[in-house]
Amino acid sequence: MADQVRPSRLFKNLNAKIASIPMILTAVVVFLGGTAWTILYSFTDSKLLPRLRFVGLDQYERLWSAPRWLISIENLAVYGVLALIFSFGIGFMLAALLDQKIRFEDAFRTIFLYPFALSFVVTGLVWQWILNPDFGVQHIVRSLGWSSFTFDPLYNADIVIYGLLFAGLWQGTGLVMCLMLAGLRGIDEDVWKAARVDGIPTWKTYLFIVIPMMRPVFITALVIVTSGIVKLYDLVVAMTGGGPGQASEVPAKYVYEFMFRAQNLGQGFAASTMMLVTVAIILIPWAYLEFGGKRRG
Amino acid sequence: MKSMNLALGLLASVALPSVALATDLEVTHWWTSGGEAAAVAELATAFDATGNKWVDGAIAGSGDTARPIMISRITGGDPMGATQFNHGRQAQELVEAGLFRDLTDVATRENWAALVNPPTLLENCTLDGKIYCVPVNIHSWQWLWLSNGAFEKAGVAVPANWNEFVAAAPALEAAGITPLAMGKQPWQQAGAFNVLMVGVGGSDLFLKVYKDKDAAFAAGPEVAAVFKAADDARKMAAKSNVQNWNEATSMVINATAGGQIMGDWAQGEFQVAGQTAGKEYTCLPGLGLNEVISTGGDAFYFPKLDDPEKSAAQDVLASVMMAPATQVAFNLKKGSLPVRGDVDLSTANDCMQKGLKILAEGHVIQSSDELMDPDSITQINDLFATFFSDMSMTPEDAQKQFAALVGSAQ
Amino acid sequence: MADRPLPARTPAASRLAEGPRGARPRPTLSRRNILLYGTLTVIAAYYLLPLYVMVVTSLKGMPEIRLGNIFAPPVEITFQPWVKAWAQACTGLNCDGLSRGFWNSVRITVPSVILSIAIASVNGYALANWRFKGSETFFTILIFGAFIPYQVMLYPIVILLREIGLYGTLWGLILVHTIFGMPILTLLFRNYFTSVPEELFKAARVDGAGFWTIYFKIMVPMSLPIFVVAIILQVTGIWNDFLFGVIYTKPDTYPMTVQLNNIVNSVQGVKEYNVNMAATLLTGLVPLVIYFISGKLFVRGIAAGAVKG
Amino acid sequence: MHSVSVRDLTLNFGSVSVLKSLNLDVEEGEFIVLLGPSGCGKSTLLNCIAGLLDISDGEIWIRDRNVTWAEPSERGIGMVFQSYALYPQMTVRGNLSFGLKNQKLPKAEIEKRVGRAAEILQIGPLLDRKPGALSGGQRQRVAIGRALVRDADVYLFDEPLSNLDAKLRSELRVEIKRLHSRLNNTMVYVTHDQIEALTLADRIAVMRGGIIQQLDAPQVIYNRPANLFVAGFIGSPSMNFLPGATVDGGRSFRCGDHTLDLAGYEGGAVLDRPSAILGLRPEHLDLRQNPEPGRSLPAVVEIDEPMGADSLVWLKMDHRQISVRLPVERRLKPGMQVHVHVDMSKASLFDAATEQRI
């Protein structure tokens, strides 16, 4: 009988494998292949078109001695850390507030979430306008009589990152809130009862009981928010164009501009390789812990 | 419609090789401001008049937005019919890769070599003796645009050169006017610096830096004077809160700024606003100090296409762009100078006439785009972006970094 | 017993129907409630401010805008900016506003959303229920892909599309959207299908259902919430996309965002803020409407898909 | 002919061995219960038989057919799950007929089989409802029905009653028993509940650590547990264990200062063992006022738990706790001195080193 023979491993779950071909192709050809291609060409002196003329680590040496790259990294680090802290903090707070059996929950939730429907370009445009000192908030406050009032985050190199943060959080916190709210709704009510019986204050219940239970939600949110931060580009271009000076430059913009404006593909690829390597160093061990190992059955 | 044309075209190419049909040609460019769009319309009208059809593929947001799209499409194997590039070294590699159509036949037939002035324009289109692009205009950076109204308000005379302008700055500020309008994009800031270099330091100094790439000289006292002038400029522009160049120009138009250092394309904005040179505004080529203009400009390249109909239409378009009537109409709207010396531009305004005169006298230098690779240009742009917005960076620091970049440039 | 939720529905999804929990409800006019609603209202105002500015500005004439208070309601309401943004604003030579791009956006968005969700949901299903050797590795690479800046991938994708002959076609663009939508969507679907009780899947296998039968007959019908989330995310993302739309298509198929970019970045003399704002609102209308209509489903779906890790 | 035959079945998850070279033969029409604590591999074994897990080594035969690598649906099995696993979006009818539709049976045949299953399980009125509108007991009936319609050779039950409350559980238990006697099909039933195992099974396989410890009829399992684990796992409260040694050539059991006569013990050759354990079920002990040398041990009453029909008395004997089941009428006061009388014919003796029954 045919089924006495152990089927080849290759044909096990054949349909699943066939159905996964798009995913496998995407993962291997596009993401892995694209990355490998990028890394390979980062060792060349490709200008406008990719060409295989190797120059060793020259592009990397130049990259790490370029003040703009260092500024970009520092900016992204500052923005990233703050954006993570605030979007999680505010997102969780809003979710907790909405989870208090309030009226008009739908209305509030929609209001907090709608900016997510708008692109970064639109977000940047609106906030650039509101923060413009000549007719935005500063102008309004001054015309009310407080003539020394200064609020020009987009035109002040020291605080421009916070200007970006203002807009970025406005756009993205709603989604985090949504995830957190979903997580809170997944907590068994008995947990609240138990905490109340034990006389644990509400904030402590959130901090030490509820949040640890919401780990999966935090992880999903972390993936979504972090991937957005790493790719930060549109918002910067729309709001500040990297300025004033280079005060709001970010790595993705460095990559893009060296590839297409400066026509130095090698340099752009070196920069993007550094970004990818950083992501990989953080992501791969975590992903293995998170997604690997777990078995069913 | 389009698919029918395509079908017919296919049919024609197979069976009836000589039937002429109107061909759609997609032209991409980044000319979207008021004056620019009006100028493009002239090219399109002229092309449409030949029985073909100009399909406009404008992408706003300057060359930085548009260029990746153009490069991607050309290398992706789905090129447009024609595309704008800046003169100089931007497209060189694409030409080398054989992605552009050789226009030598058209050029020889129409004897471009004799017509194009200055000849460097055509040289920039030439590789190994073959011509790959059509220069359409000459753009010069070296202009100072002044608002007569602003100086009137401040109660000072309209300056005749940069030094007088600097001296008038305090009066302008006292009247609540930003002395110098400047957009906060690196290319504008670096551009202004290069203009100061030609104006304050002279053509030789400029060439020594950008052509000879003499780092020691760039670190020397002559160039230090240019940095001193740039320091003045950034102080005068400290209160200019705009991004785009034409927003800065509109500050001059509205007399909320005293002046702006910007290329001759700014002229188109004055024209659209209905202003006349000498009346509402004043233009000073070479900052009124050294009347020289650079001869960078825009050129059109024609990617190789498989369809012979389209290739034929490309030749037609190339020819149309170089035609005297088109040159006049286009450049009047664009505010730039024609690439051929044999056209009548008596209808041009004051400022253009000044430019034409300088051109005729041969007081020209090459632009930094032609002299240096885009990589170095980007780094220099970055440096000036920092210099102009970060007052804590001293001119000396900036000069030191500048000299280093000049030294490493190709 | 009868009201016990089916185990097949995730606890969170069913809990959403029951409403919020959190701390215990208290009398309506307590200090706590005043504080609660006060905070929420203030934050809501911050969130609504930009929308308000956009709407107000889009209804003003240019002279009024120049005079100045961006927060003041319009003295004289004019719909001219909307008309101009929709039908008259120029990009280069084309002066037909956003209208041209609207249908292009629809033509791009609809198939991209369908294809990307179809593929990602099958991926998620395979990863959750039909693991095979290496499947988790591929998934990890996929998640890694979520962190790759799109700009980096432009060149490889151009080469890829050129090689398979899809460059410049609508299908090429759809493919690109499918590829870049895959990481996050696959994560969502995988998490959702993992939270479906495994016994259901086993029961179906005993019942003789194979990979596709289980997917179509069992999994899809019970996954409406997560499909809603995916649709919302994808419609928003693809509708708002500018970079891919402009690079991988041609002018006659440019999406609305390209027109928006052109309108916003083509300054004709003076920036027409009212037209810009109207254009912005028009472009954002489709995703906005979707959010306003299905916001509730969105949270429910997220609850279903993201709670389980 | 064996109905189900598992031969040298091994299953590894990575480096963890879940089932170790396991053998099990189930006779035609037999009701086998796989019993064990959680993690013992009983559900895993069932899933292997069903084909829901790919095994590492060995063979599985159903009705003389090697089905080791056959699809679950091709094995001629029906399966009932703990969480019912009803398809939520289908009606009860849809749930019952889903598998038959997949088999591409004619419509009339499907109707007939669904009707019959509905009749047997008395779920006819529910056929057009969705599972969400059913109670837990009704859902499990539907789940059983879904297995029944398949007309399978073997029915597999994976803890089908654990999600139900006590009353429903006992009702359905009886129902399953009735079902088995009516259909006379082979059934393999996984549970951790020994009452279910003892009441339902023709034979019980007690499992631990991926190994079948004992496979026997319920009363054998109960009265003659093969090893210490089985002895301790079956029975509530657990069997009392007295550590000690066998002496006098295996004729006596010495526990501390006391000695019990092993004369009545029914088992193998006892011999002298320095370390042995005597297992005594609470219901096989009696309490008396007077000692009987060689047949009783002295103890002190600690607690008396009346449990309705009988009562459980907890005693202290040499710092060791012992429980004894007595008729409820006999009330004892804490602190009373008593003597525990042992019926050696019902006792179990284990070697302390091998833990095997002697």
C-alpha cells in the first residue's frame, strides 16, 4: 500500500508549502536578496548606476566620518526613544482612560485614531503650518498680547526633533492606543476583582499585573512602532526637509539622498547596510525567542 | 484611444512602415512653478504643432523628488519619451550605459555645433563625439533680486551692489523687513554662497576652488573673505522662515524682504506677479560687483525606445526644442537665456537684456554642477545648510571643512 | 450555559461586545469623572486641532488667510478652494486637479488590497496551522523586512520588476504593495489564526478537509474582524502611498497622492494654503471615511488579532 | 484482527522524547481508556492515532491497514474533542455534514446519516441552530454526532467531558456508555478522570512519561496495580503506602516495630527484600479495638470525615498518615487508639527499588 511508505519530507504539508511560496519568495528574494544585493554593492564605488568595482571599506570609513550621518543617527536615536516612550505611555494612558466604562467611548476612540488615516506627508504639512512662527501658534499667541512668546520648534535646531515628535505622536499614538485597548479588553475581569480584594491600588494593578499580562500586545505594538521609527523619512521631508541646517536629518533620508541626489549609490548602500545590520542585531535574537521554539501538539 | 494608437502603431510598424501617425511622447520634468509651467507649455505647444502629442509628466518638488523616478524608470526598462536633467554630470552614467538615444544625426543636420553659444553647453551633452542631449536654456545663478518697495519703506536708496545691500540691512530691519530672503533648503544656501564667491571673490577665485579643486587655496585668506560675506548673509537671513525658493522670492515681491540671492529663474515669479524690472524690483547680476554669469542649464535627454514611431517623434522633439521660435518663447517665459546666439530677444525685459549682454561679451564661467560631481556638491550643500542655520558655527570652522571637501572632490 | 461564548471566538473579541471593564463604575458626577472626561476632552481637542485647521483654512479665501489667524473660523465661507483642488489645480501642464488621480488610486488600491490580504492571510494561516521546517525562519526574515526602509529597496525592486517584465505596469505596483504589506499583515493574521483553538483545525482535518478547504470553509468565515483590520490598514497605507505610486507607474496611472504632492509642492507665486488644505482633505477622505465608519470594527479586530502572541 | 495497533511508536519534539517505543493493541469493539496525569502523553498518543501528529518512528495500523502516513480523514476514525471544536459559523446540520461533504457522499446519504445521528443523540430539534446558541452539553452531543456520522471503525475521544460541570459530565458519561453498547464500535478515550476510566473502559491504559505503565481491565488495574505509580494514581483517596522489608523468606512484612503476615498475599514469589512497600487501599482496611498479631497495626485517630455513604478516617501510625474508609455509622473520636486490620489478599506489595509489583 502506498501509505506504508513514509512520505518524503519535501512533500509533507505540500499544500502549505505551495501556499507559502509567495511568502518564501518575498522573504528570500526580496528581503534577503535585496539586502544581500545592497550589502554587496556597499563595497563598491557605484555612483548613479550599480557597478561592481570594489573599494573595500572605503564607503564605510567615509560614512562614519561624515558629520551628517552621525547627526542622523543621533537624531533617530533621540526621536526613537522618545517616540517609543511617549507613544506607549500616551497610548496606554488613553486606552486605560477609555476602558473606564465611559460614555462616548466610540467618539473619543475615533478622534484619537483618525490621524492614523492620514499620511505622514499630510501630517507634516499640517503641523508645519501650525508650528510656523509667522502665522501659526506663535503668531496667534503674540497677537494676543504676549509679544515675547516664542514657539518655533521647526526653526530652532535645538528643539526641531521635538517638533517632529509632536506631529509623529499625533499621527501614530492612536494605533498604539487601539492595540492597548484591545489588550486591556483581553484581561480577565477576575484579575481586577482579585486586585481589589487584595487592596492593590489601581495604578499598581496596571503596572504590575495588567501590563505584564499584555505582553503580546506590547510586542505587536513594538514591531509596528519601531518599524515605523526606523523608516522615518516622509515626515521629516514634509516638515523640515532635514533642517534647519542638518538638525533634523535622519538615516533613511541620508540613504535616499546619497543614492539619488548625490548619485553615490555605494555610500547610500553603506548607510542602509548599517541600518539593516542594526535592525538585524536587535531583531534576530528576539525573533527567535519570540517566534521560534514554540511548538504545537 | 491610447491602446488603439498602440495597435495601429504596431500594425504600421509591421505592415505599413511609412505611414506617419501622431505619436504620444511622455516628457518628464520638474518644472511646476508658475513661470516654469508657462514655459513648458510653450515647448508642448510647439511639439503638438508637429502633429505629435506631448504627454506631460510633471513631478513637483524639485529634481530631488523627480530624479529617482526618472532613473528608476530608465533603468527599469520602462522609460519615458524624454526627460529633463540638469546640465553637467548628473546623467553621464546613464549615457555611458547606453540608455540614451544618440542625437548626433539631428544635431549634424541642423548644425547645432555652430549655433549653440556658449559651446560648453553642447560639449556637456557630448560623449565620445556623440551628442546625447538637447540644451534648452542657460541658467545663471549669479543674481541679486531687490525689492524697490522694501527699500522705499526703509527710507534708503536701492543698493547698486552687495556691499551697499549689507550696509542697508540695519535700516531694513528697523522697518520690520527681513533684509535677505532665503529658503531653508541646502541647495539654495550653497548656491547663494557660490554666488558670493563669484561676486565677492571673482571668477578666478571661483575656478581655482571648483575647477582646480585647490584645497590649500580654499583654506586661504581670499576665500576667508567670501566666508565673511556669507556670515553677513546668514545674519541678514536669520528671520527668513520659508522653505521653497519661490516662497522667498514672493517675500521680495511683497516687499517683506529686501532681497534674495537666486538664479534667473526667479524672474519668472516676478513676471507672473505682474512686476516689471526697474520698477518694482531691481536685478544685479554678479551681485553688482563682478558681472559674470555661469552657464549651467537644463537639458533634455531621450531614452532609447523600441518603438520606431516614438524614436522618430523623439528626433522631432529634439529639433523643436532647438528651433529659434521655441527658444525665444520658452526662455521668455522661463526667464532664462536661449542656448543659441542667433535669436531675436528684443522683447526680453531689462534683466534678461543684462544677461544677454554679459553672455555676448563672453563673461561666463562654468557652473559648479558642471565642475564637480553630485556627490561632492551634496556634501558641500550639507555644509552650508549647517552653516546658514547654525550661528554657532564660525566662518573659520566652515572654511576648514569646506577646504577639506574641495580637496577630496573629483 | 447557553450564553457561554464559543471557544472559537477569542475571549477578547467577545469581551469587546460586553464593553469596557477597567475599574468599577462610580456615580456619574464624581470628581473622578470630571477629571476623566476633562482629560479626555483636552486630549481630544489636541487631536482635532489639525483637522479643524485644515477644514477652516480650506473654506477661506486667500486674502483672509494672509490676514491671518489660522484658528479663526472663516468670515466668508467659500468652496472655491475645494473646486480648484478637485478640478482645476495645475501640475505642469495638466490643470485638472485631483480628479484625475482619484480613479487611478481606486484602480491601484482595490486589487492591491485584495491581493495583499489574500496572500498574507494564507501565509498567516500556514504559519499558524501548517508549520513546516523553516517556516519560522522565513517568517523571521519577513518581520525583518518590516524594518527595511522602502528607499533602500527601490533599486532591487526596479531590477526585480524589470526581470519579470512587470515594470511600469499596474500589476507591478500591485506586486510591490503586496510585498511591502506582507510583513505586518502576516504577523496579524498569524497571531489571529494562532488564537483560533487548534482543536477546531484538528476536527476539520479528521473531517477530511485539506489545506484549502479548512482555509476557505473554516478559517475565513470566522476571521471577519481581522480581515477588517487588514483592509483598513492596507487601504490607508496604499491610498496614502506616494513613493511606489510615482516610481513604479506612469503619469496616466499616477495615484491621487502624486497629484497632491504636485499641488502642494508647485507653488504658483504664493502658496495657496486653502487649496492645499482642500486637496489634502480630499486625498485623505477615503481613509478618513473608512476610519470613521469602521473604527469600532478596527478595535475589535485588533483585539482578536493582537492579543495572542 | 486488532482494531487499532500501535507498534513501537516513538515521537520526539526536538530533543524531547514524548512517546517512547510504545505498543498498544486494541481489540475490535473494545473501549480503551488512556488514563494518566497531564503531560503523560495520552492526548499525544491519541493525536498520533488520529494522524494529527507526525510520528518519529514506528507504525500505526487500523483494521489491518498501515495508516502510519495516511491523512486523518483516510484512517476511518471519528474524533471528539474537549473543547467541542464545532465550526462556529455553521449550523449543527452543517457541522454534522461537513466531513461527509468533503467525502463527496450523495446528498441523500448525508441526510440519512445526519438524521440517524440526530436521532441517536436526540439533537434533532437543534439541527438548524448555530453552535453559539447551544448549551455546553448540547454542543458536546453535536460534537459526538459529528464523529458518529462518519461511520468510522474507531472513535477517538480526547477528554470530551472535561469542560462540563459535574452533573452533565455524569449524564453524558452514561450516554457514551450506552452509545458504545449500542454501536459496539472500537473506542479510544483519553481522560485524566479515573471515575470515567473505571466506569467506561473495557481496558485501561495508564500512562506516564510517554510509556504505558499498565494495560488491563479496570478491576485488575484497581486491585492489582502493576507498579507504585499506577497504584498511587488510581483510587481516591490514594492507596496507603507502608515502606518496610520482607523477611522470613518472604513470609512476613516488617514495618518499623510491627510485622504483618504475608500468608494471604496473592502475587509472585515474595522472597526476602530489604526494601519493599506495602500498598493498602483505604476500603480494604478495617479498624478494631483489639490487635491481632500479624494482621493488624496500631494507630491513633486524627480526623473523621463523614462523606454521606461512608466516612474517611485519617490515622497516624508511626508519623505516617493512613486513611481508612468505613461505613458512616461508625464514628470515631480524634485521639482514639485503634488497630488497623489488613486484608492481605487485597494488598499490593512493591519492590521499593524497581517500584514494580511483586
